Amino acid sequence: MKVETPHVSLKRIGYESVFRVWKKIHPDPDTGAPIFVIGSPRSGTTVFAETLGKHPRLYNYAEAGKVWDPKNYDNPQADHHWTAEDLTASDARRLRHRFAYRRWLNRGKTLVNKQPRNSVRIDYIRAIFPQARFIHIIRDGRSVVSSILTRADNEPKRKEVPFWRFCKPPDWRNLTGDDVELAAKQWRGIVNYILSKRNALGKSYTEIKYEDFCERPNDELERILDFLEVDTDGDVLGRMLAVKLESQNYKFRQRFSESDVERINAIQRPLLEEFGYPL
């Protein structure tokens, strides 16, 4: 794709006005191979996507929630799980143009998108972007439960919305229990969905544990950049890792009683064992 520097002021003319003109002259735009950072809410996906976006060949397209779902993004009863069969031709065209336009504005950089709801939309995404790559951020599920409920305590309006306005697992309507149990099942449902797509994704998928990223950021980031086939020459890693990270996983034991931890373990045990989290 030939990338030209925009010759207009978006502030003066307006982002949408320029987009409408650009779309007319780019009927079949090149989206490249966008990168999707996926994982359960509160797993470190935001900080990881922000870190990737500091690479000179990558651009962090933030969440773009209403780009993905302009009609129902704020609907508390909407399902977040979408399949390839849910994709319409018009939505496919719209999303390809939106991603390609953002890529054009950023001089052909590969887009990194972290939208938590996309963690349960993998087939939908692949139907739009066949060359997409997926990075799954995994964090101790008990810490995720603690972080979800702490965020809800700090922002009480979240408690008025199913699953605290975070990504809902595919089977969310059938889940029951108190807040601790629901958040534990939320993590389990989202992670199990992602893992069910591992084989189909093949070489376009990789995983990284948030705890490993915090403990060995250089090694883990270099491994991910190798997966993405972008360089790590010079001091690029140093520029990307300017902030020291800490997993803060110890906090779940401060928040929960031993009986609550056991209830979470009972729900999440197979996955916690698979990822090597001590019970």
C-alpha cells in the first residue's frame, strides 16, 4: 500500500469530512495485518497495548468501542459474543475502511487494537481481517476477580450494569452466583473461549502471562516483537519499557477471605493449573 502523508488539516476540515472523501477514492483499502490484544478484563491488556504502540512501526488504536459497535455499545443488555455469521457485508466494509483510514493517517503503521469485547469475537474479526494476529494476555484469575470488583467499588455506577460494564462471556445470561462467583466465571468463560480458538488461529496467535511481562519485560517484549516480525534494533526496547511494571497479584489475598479464595479456586481451578498459578 502506497502511503501518502495527509495534505489537509483534520482539525480545520474535520476527521469525518476527510474520511468521507478518502473512502471514495479508496474503495478497497489495504488494512495490513492488524494486531488484536485480547484477554479477560483487568488482565493488563491496556498497559500491554500501550507498550506495543510505542514501537516506531506500530500504532495503538486504543479501544475504538463505538467504531466496532456504533449501535449497541452502551446497551447494557447487548451480547458481546459475536460470530462470523453475525457479520454483515456493510459492517465488514465499514470496519475495513475505518481501520485502513486510521492506518493511512499514521503513515502505514500496523494498528494495535485493544477492545476487551473483541476477546469473544475472534471469528468475527478474522472474517474481516484474515491476516490479523492475536496476542492473548493471561493473568491469574483470582487477581482479575479482585481487580474487577475493586474497580466496581470505585465506580459504583458499574454495579448497575451486568458484569460491571466489562466484557461479558459468551454464556453470561446463564451464569448465577454472588459478585465473587460471577467475576470468577467471567474470567473462566472469556479465557476458555479464547483457548477454544487457539488451534484454528495457529501461527497468528500467541500468549503472554502478565506476571512474566512484569517480571521479565525485556525478554517477553522481545519475544512478542519477534512474533510480530518487527525489529528490536537500537534502543527501541528501552523506549517502549520506560515504566516499571508490577503485577500486584498479592492484592487478591488482601481483599478476599480464605473461603472466598477457595470459591474462586473451585471455579477457575483447571485454568489456574494449566497456566501454573499456585493454588
